[in-house]
Amino acid sequence: MAKTYKVLFVSSEVFPFAKESGIADVSQSLPLAIRDFKHDIRVMTPKYGTIRERRSKIHNISRLREVPIEVGDKTDIAFIKSSSVYSPKHKVQVYFSTNQDYFGERSGVYHDPRTWSEYPDNAERFIFFSKSILETCLRLKWIPDIVHCNDWQTALLPAYLRSNYSGKFSKTKILLTIHNFYRQGIFELSEFEKTGLDSKYLKPYIHDGKLNFLKGGIHYSNFITTVSPSYADEILTENEFGNGLHTALNDKRNSFKGILNGIETYTWNPMRDKMIHSRLTDDFEDYKIKNKVFLQRSVNLPVKLDTPLFGMIPRIGYQKGTQLLIDSAEELLKQDIQIILLGQGDPSHKSRLSEISEKHPNKFKVVFAFDEVLSHQIEAGADFFLMPSKYEPCGLNLMYSMKYGTVPVVRHTGGMKDSAKNYDDDTGEGNSIVFVDYDVKDFSAAILRAVNLYHNKTEFHRIIKNGMNSDFSWKVGAAEYDKIYRTIMKE
């Protein structure tokens, strides 16, 4: 029988407890998939103020009621609590690092949701979180063989494991997964003093005269992954995606790999999804019509079954292509189409989107929120899903869309190169409408192609079927992670 390991999976977001980006979905679904390989995998995350303990079945751990954590010259208390994530096959324990000042009083994860400005003490918050993770392991007397870190919020852990905590964790290996290379955890150098690390560990964390959490995490990790093969190629070669940090990755390229994310196919399944109005049966048309009508009514759009309905669920701003939508909206909305956008983000983009919605109330609706129920309903009720991203590490939403019979309209970038295959009218192959150039002309042409395809029911149903038959489970990806775990444990 293959050897199994103790794996601690650490993340700043875990669905269903807290979600601001796709990392939350991965932090739920990947650990559950890893359980197929019999590893003792556990998850740890902060408990934000939006997480309700009773609803989330979070309970106290008596021996971990008060864990003192030093941040700079002050000591705060972490209260460690527990719950679980489930699938039909597995249960994975989740530990929560709780502190009222750093997490409990915040209504956002990283930003103030009213202004979208980052919390000014984010460095302190995730120093506290990182230390609380290791102190929790020590008190549980559960020393992981592998710590699987995710993004900059956990990228101090590799240095702590090599220094302050090296005694008890001397045999522990470190895997760092980069979900978004654009966000790196950049702070003033003076913040380093709050980490409690010796100054000799500072240099790998310096980039362009700033403290860069992600850069140091890359340096001190045994292995680094990112969330798709194509995005891995991009961030190794293109400065645009990483503020010059691609050089640090190139130094570790022999210990770096892109693995395409999967999705949790039990939760994201239109046949059993409790968040949508009507579940999928043998009658696809009935399922789609009922959900489309419900979606149109829920956002006060006219019910028009013969009009193609486009959905979009972006983090509003630079990355996800909302600027393209803003710049092309007046021309696009001359057509007989409807668009629903759900998201939060850049206030200036939100202002422009609101103006467009007010001018075209029967064609364009915006909902500025993080709304998990509405996001599922958009996947089920829309005819097309828009992802005109400037860059896209993976693109989980296009995978969800295909499972729900919604056709993605996406740009040829990052992870979408690995999962979105442009529909070929001649062969009938492909599962998406794909455009290449990040400009209004190419984006508008893709929308027009979608409209034409919508009115050709034979071709439209064929591309829908192709998407629904695509396999985006974790079967392949989880096996890749299992292989990496085994590789680094042999070092």
C-alpha cells in the first residue's frame, strides 16, 4: 500500500465559510479530492466576521481556547476552533484562527467592501495567522509532513518553518500554490520587524525596495505550483503578470509546475444544486427556461426567452475585463441582448457600470455584491457566460458554466487556454466562443458570434452538449498533487 502523509492545507479563504475568489472553492474541493489518496489532510483558515458559527457548525477546541501570538512588540490571543467540509465520500477537518481585532470585526476578507481599499494592517493580520497555524500544530501535537501553502497570505510560513519553528518541523516539506501571481502581498520593509524573523531571512522577501511576501515564499518552498499549465508558462516568461517577480520563479523552475484546477462536481451539479430555482432533469429546455425566467425576474429584466442572456461574475477591475465591457457597452446594447453582472471591486468601474445600467434598464443589470446563491442562478439561467479577462490563472467559472449548460465567451489567456476550446462551425467541435486580442473589436465580434449561434438552435445545442460532456473533475489534478507530495517527501 502506498505511503500516506499528514498534510496541512492553509488558505485565507475556504468555501463555504468565506469566499472572495476562486481560491475558496479550490481550498474546499482539492483537500476533499486529496482524501482519495488516504492522506491525513486538514485545512486551516481565518474566521472572519462574516462567518456565523452556528450555521457553519463551528465549535471550540477546549485545549486551544487561548493561544498567545506575538506580532511585533505586542501579543494577541488566537482562539482556535473547528468545523469540517464534506463530500459524499469524505470529510476534512477545518481549523479556524479566530481573533476579534484582526478578523472578527471585519466585514471583508482583504478589503473594506465599501471603499474596496485594502485593510492597512493586512501584513499584521497574516503574520498573526501564519504564526497561529504553527502554534496550533504544536499544541495539537500534530506535526504535518507537508504544509501546503496558498498565495501570499500564507507565504511567510516557509520562512517560519526554516527558522523560528525549525526544531519541531525539521522534517516538514513545503508546497506553495500560486493562485494569482498579480497579488503578491507587498508592504513597506518596516513591516518585516513584526514577523519576529531574524534579519538574515529578510533578503529573499525584498523586491523593488518593498517587502514581498510571495517572493520569499517562493524562495523558501520545496516546490511551487500554479493553477494551470498555460498560466505557468505565462508567468515564467511575461513581466506583465508578475511585476518582475518571474525571475524568482525562473530560479526555481525545476521545482515549479502548472496543474489545472478541478471543480467539486457534487456541489456544482445542476441535477442536485439547491441554490438554483429548477434543477436539471431529462428535459434540458425546461430546466433552462425556468431558470432563465427566474433570473430575469429576480433582477428586474423583462422576460424575453428569444433574447440571448449573458452573465458575468467578475472581481470588478483590471484583471477580469470589465473595462472591455464598459468600453463596448453602448455598441453592444444596440443588439437584442441582455447582460447581468454580479461582483464587487474597483469603485470607478462600478460607477461606470451603474451609469450604463441606468441608461439601459431593460438590457443591462448590475448587482454589486458577493452572492453565492445568485452566482449559481446566473450559471443556470444565462445562455452565455462572459470572461473577457486581461489575464486568467485558471477560470473556474467557465467550468461551472459548461456543467450548467451555459456557453462561455472567453479570451484566449492563462488557464482558459487549457479548458476553453473554440467552437468550430465546420466540425462541431469545441465548447466555448474564444477571442484572442484584448480589445473592443475582438470582444464585440465574439458577442456577435454568440448571438448568431444562439439563433442557430442546432449549433447552439451542440456546443452546449460539448461543454456539459467536458470533464473538469479533480481526478487528474489531485493525482498530480499526490505525485508532488511524494516527490518532495523523498528529498
